[in-house]
Amino acid sequence: TALHLACANGHPDVVAVLVERKCQLDLFDKDYRTALMKAVQCQSERCVTVLLEHGADPNLTDIAGNTALHYAALGSNTSIAEKLLLHHANIEVRNKDELTPFLLAVSENKQQMVEFLIEKEANVHAVDKLQSSRQLIAEHREEKLNNDLQSKNAVADKSSEEESLSSISVKPGTDDSWPTSDDEDFNFDIKVKYSCEICFPDCPKTKLESTNECF
């Protein structure tokens, strides 16, 4: 309606003229929002004041069950919320998601509005119908995070163990058949012969005299 447009564009003088001409205050738009809801949504405080002073109903609901106070809770203008409460807006009304204006302000992290509604004695123990689902989601995320951390730790431990085993395997032992010390008296020809016998058991022993004949 013309009243919706005037409120949406923040024209309180136009709103005043329409009201004086007996324009219907509580007509709904296609989303079942009244002109008052539109004024609150657009933070047009002067338009809100004119409408309330001429009898606009602050407790009508839109298609989602929101009242003008729900719209106020989404903003930061506590003065608008104050005016609505002074004109008997229901502070504990719930929308279709079972959210009161206070819960809506909390869910949208509107700190200033939350503090204001607490001062106005909004029920801080109110519970919305999605609380159990949100709790389950939070628990699921926490459990998943713990599982991910455990998996990462297990992989890290396994990697550390493999590195330890690898470092042990490359260390020369006292019974190593291939000593690295320069002080050892092993004969190179004996080592070659030993290797050939293992790798080529059919190789004639007479051919082990030269490394080139076996490899």
C-alpha cells in the first residue's frame, strides 16, 4: 500500500498525511507485513512513532509469525523496541520457529538489543524448538573434531615409529655382515664370494675369483 511505501522509504510526513486521511493502518502486504513492521524493518523511527500514536497494532504477525518486535530485535535501534513495548508489544511472543524477540536477538548476535531486552525482563531461559537439534549438531561436531585429532595423532605416532625403525636398521651392528669400520680385517674377495654364493648358487666357485664374472 501507499503506507507501506512511505514507511519503507522513511517519509514520516507522508505517513502522517495518510494517517490523517484515515488510511487503514494494519493492512498486510504479500508477506503479511504491516506498515508498522515495514517501518521497524527499515529503521524508520519517526514513522513507527506516528503509526503507534494512531493505533497501529504491534502484535500482528507476518507469514513467519514475526511481530514488529521481532523485526526490532534484528536491528540495533533499542529506541524503536522501547516504543513498541510502551504500546503493549508482547515481549515473549514466539514466531513459527518458537523464537521470542530475545532469542532472535541472541541468535543474530545483536548484543545491544539482547542487553536491552534483558533490562526489560525478557525471559532469558526461553528455549526454541531447535535447541535439541542444535545441541546434537554441536555434539556431533565436537565428536568429529576429537576423532580427527585422534586420527592425526595415530598417523603421527606411526610415522614416528617407522622413522625410529628405519634409523635402527641403518645403524651397523656388531654382527653386521658388511662392517663399515676401516679397522676390520675382512677380505673384499671373501665378501664378493659370499655374495655370489647367495645370489648365484649355480655359479662355479672358480668364477668367483673375479667380481666381473659374477656381476
